[in-house]
Amino acid sequence: MSDNEEQARFFVRTWAEAVLRQAERAQAIRRKASQDDRNYERMEDWSPPMAVLEENFRAQWAEEQQLVWAAHQLERWDARLRRERGQEPHREDPFLKDVRDALEHLDEVDFTQDQAISPVPVKGKEYIGRAIRKLPGGALDLHLPGSALVGGIPPQAIEARALETVQAVEQELELEQREQHDAFLHAAQHDPELRNVLEQIADFYAHPERLIGPPLAQGGNLDTATKRAATALEPSPDATSVSEPQDT
């Protein structure tokens, strides 16, 4: 795998997970806003004031705009990853792109009631408001309609795409780890020294008391265990290959 492909896959996974996290945040504030709206209409002593509803609307608007942005980033990086692999990128969702562009340049357009509209095109600056002119009706609704996201985007499709992407990447990583593990085991079968080291490591984890002694293995004193380990590693007298000269 090339560095470009590996980095592209990293960003695909990053933004897919971000979409799922952001979707949960957007759903949470949407549920809160809906509950507060119903309680407000009851006009009871415990009903939330209008300030709470306005705060909910601001929070929901921001969370859903961030969800649209994350979904757009996922789409772009998924296309990059597929190009790195020599595959044809998925067809870009033009509606998602137009809504994302309209939101990015929202500070350049005009507003009327609950809509953002394109200003009258000026020669040399026709690009201003172009994304909004591409939207249905040539405007971006500022209210949050029904179960749709800001701009009227259905959230279910965005979340399903992100979940599918996350699962695909995780399956790839799992397969790579399995292949690396199999390759390592294959190498160990043909390398006696490596196999011996692995067996010693496995034996140590299975029976740590053989090297460090029962005290540490059972939560005992570290100094005692260290001395045991040092003693175990000292060469035996029989292993001395050269004897000391005797005094005559």
C-alpha cells in the first residue's frame, strides 16, 4: 500500500466516524428541541421560555451544518481513496455539494424572511450566490423542516453511507492484521531461532513465576523478584570455558 493510499484510507475512516458521531449529536439536539417545543405549547409553569427554544434552534442549526460538512469531507476522501486504488469514484451527490457550498458562502448572500437568496448577479462576481441558485427554488430555507437536515438533506442516507464506509475500512484492517499474523507464523515455522524465542515468550506469559518467582506473580515484593530474575540469568559455574590459573 502506498503512502497516498494509506493516508487517504485514514481520512476516509476519520470522516466516516465523524459523520456517525455528529449524527448522534444532531439527533440529540433535535429530540430536545422537539420536546421543548411541545412543552412550550402547553403554557404551564414548568414550560420552557422562548429563550430556550431559540437556543435549541441555534444549536440544531450548527450541529446539522457540521454534519453536512463532515458528510461532504467523507465523500471527497472516499473519491481520493478510490482513485489511489485505480477505481472509479462514486458519483458525487450534487445536492449535497450544492448545500455544502451554499452554507460555506452563506455570508455572501441576501436574506428575506426565512430564506437565504442569491443577490442580483454583478458582472465579474457571478460566482456569488451560485450554489444557492442551484438549489430548488433558488433559495436555502433557514428553518429546519421536519426530519430533514438543514437544506432539506435526508439524514438517513448520510448516516447509512458513513456506517457502510466505517465497516468496510474495519474489515480491511482486520484482514490485513490476519494476513500479517499468518505471515509471521509462516516465518516462525521456517526459522528455528524465531520459533524458540516465541515459545519462551509464550511460556513466560503462561508461567511468570518460573523467572520472577511467586512473590511478584502474586503481587509480592519487586526487589525479591528482581534478585530472583538476576540469579536465574547468571551463568552456572559449569558454563565457565576457561579455568583460572593455579598458583604454584
